[in-house]
Amino acid sequence: MKMDLNSGILWKAAFGTMKALLSNPTSPSQSWLHRTALAQRNSERDEKWLQELLFAHPELIPVSEVNPGATRFIPICRELAIPKVGGSVFLDLFGLTPEGQLVLVECKLWRNPQARREVIAQALEYASLLRRWSYSDLTVRLQGKLDTKTPNPLYDVLHAAGGSLTETDLHDRIARSLRMGDFIVVIAGDGIREDVQAITDHLNQNSGMATNLALIEFQVWEGGEGETVVIPHVPMRTKVLTHRVYLGQDDAPLTIEPERAQESRTEAIIDPEGAQRREADAAFWRSFIEAVRFDHPEQSAPRRGGFGWAKIPMPEPVTWLTAFRTAKGDAGIFTRLKDADGRALYEALDDAAEQLNDEIGIPIILRADTEDPFEATFSIPFNGDSSDNDEFRAWLVQYSNKAVSALRPVLAQVK
């Protein structure tokens, strides 16, 4: 059963390959439907129309097909501003499920080929930026967007929609969703099936976040008397992705080429010693990532970077700390500070240096490298034998946790 969006009458629709038959159960009259392309030029049904439609009729978004653990989509707002370096980006639809999972919806019609290639990266960029927020950050932004003084707008929306989670449970689940990047990301458009292979290739070439990502096609059929039927269809859905988005200095997603099993086997034949070194290095960083535990409740796990290093995600303007070990034996933790934001942080760290030394337990090194443009380095050197995996791993586990706990309050002051 589908709704006639003009009259509110329920209709039955039977679809063939070329036409659709619309039958009114209260009348013997019947009419044929024809499909209308949303992406056609000069159409009044543009991306804004689709955005408004989905906000007004959230049941059109079949979140249960994207994530079987989700029951429905509860919309919260449209055009949510997400700050980034160089200005803000705007998420078309923002909402959640009754189970406490955040839902991000981006509406995109395929009027130009470039949009087909860029929309995946764009949607994942929104998720990456949102992941940096805390529950409090999200609350403040929603208060401004919804023009409300209520202390917990997320809970108010959920409660009004019939959700049964307690305020405490909702807080914990949303905080975890933000911390882990565990979102439902929906790209809503028209004619997606024609581009499934291209989008699949794009997904295979770009690492994303731990998320449920789905492409939903919305078909619009019209009758001769103004009847309109809108049908959601999920032509292609990814599995739960357990990968990551890495952002460059301009906050744009970086393309990460995946390792291929065939290439690894070839490398093992051509350069067996090099392959063994790389595998041993990867095993070390995996063991560090599995072993480290952070006292700060909002700190997410480290990420493997490349040969000899790993990233520890941090709030702006740091973005991440780098844990490293070189072939020459140098090792430790560092981050680079650049431009005006880096200078402000450098000055804050310099003022807090004595306190940081006490909290971390070993001396930090703060070095200004250039003035124009400003560049500086914050580092914590490892002075032991970095070739001893057990010793270096234990040091990293201890001092990366201490560095995070000591640095995050300073970062909060200079945001």
C-alpha cells in the first residue's frame, strides 16, 4: 500500500517493466502510472524537495533494511551545520533510531557525473567530522538549531516520538555512537541502480568508518489525475564497515589504497625479508592498539598509520598524536602544530609545560621550528631500546594514555 501524497488516499500499485497500474480499492476506476525522473533538469522535484519529503515522511527511509537492529528513523533537523576548517558543511537530514543510533541522510540527485563519484566521500566526511563531537557538543548545536533551551533536546525528540530509552541509556548510546563512529549513513537519490558498480568501486578504494552505509533509490510514479506514488528501494547496501576515514590537513578524506592478498603474496616472493619486516611491524602496532586503554571516556582507539607508526585521534587543532619507531631506533610520541591555531596551542602548551611534565611523568619537548608559516613540534621521546618490542609497547601503552589525559583539557581551552 502506498500513499497518494496529494490526497492522502491509500492506493494499491502493481508494477510491470514499463508501466505501473494504480488501483483505488474504493472505486472501480484504474489508471496507469509513469515514472518521473527526479534528476531531470528544470524539475521542481529537486534535492530540496526530496529532503523535505523525507523529513515530513521519515517512514520512507527503511532503516531496518540498512541495519536489522534499527526499527525506524526519527528526524530531528534539516541542514545541520558541521564546522570544519575553511567553513561549515551542512548535513541534509539528521536524526536517530529509537535504539539510540544516529542517522545521517544526504540527498543527492544524479544530474552530473561528478556528483556520483563524490557523494560517497562527502557523506563519509560528514560522519568523520561528527565523530569528533561529544554528547555535550551535539546538545549545544541542537539547542541552537532547534531554538530551544531544553537541556536534552535529543531525549525530548525521542520521548515525543514514543521512544522508550531512559535519558541515561540514550546518553550512553549516543556517546558511544559518536565515539565509535557507529552511524547509519544514508545516501538518498534517484536512479542509483545505474551507478551501483561505480559506487561499489569507489567504496572499495576508500576506507570509511565503522558504520552502516546504504544507498536508497526513491522512485516517483505519477498518474494522469495528479496521483503520486513514492517508492523507496535499496538496490545496494554495504555490510557493516569496520574501516576508517583519514582526513588531511584540509579535513578532506584521504584515499587509502587497500592491501590486496595477491600483491602480498607477490611481495613475499620478490622481497621475502622486506615482507617479513612489514608483517612484523604490522603485528607490533596491532598488539599496541589491542593493549592500550585510555582513561579519558571520550578517547577512541589508535589507528594503524603505515610502516613504523600509528595515529591516536585527538580533538582539533591537533587531529592526532603519532606514535612512531624508526629503523635508526628513534621512537616516541609527537604531533605537529601549524599556522594560527597551532601557535595558539603552542603558547597554551608552553604555559602548561610544568603541569604537563608532572601529569605525564616524563619531560615533554616543545620546539618552535619556523615563524612564517608557524610550525612547531610537541613530542615525548622514548629513551629505551625501541627494538625491544615488549619494552617499547609497555611504554607506549602507559605514556600514550597519560599524554591523552594531560593534553585533552588543554585542547578544550583553545578550541
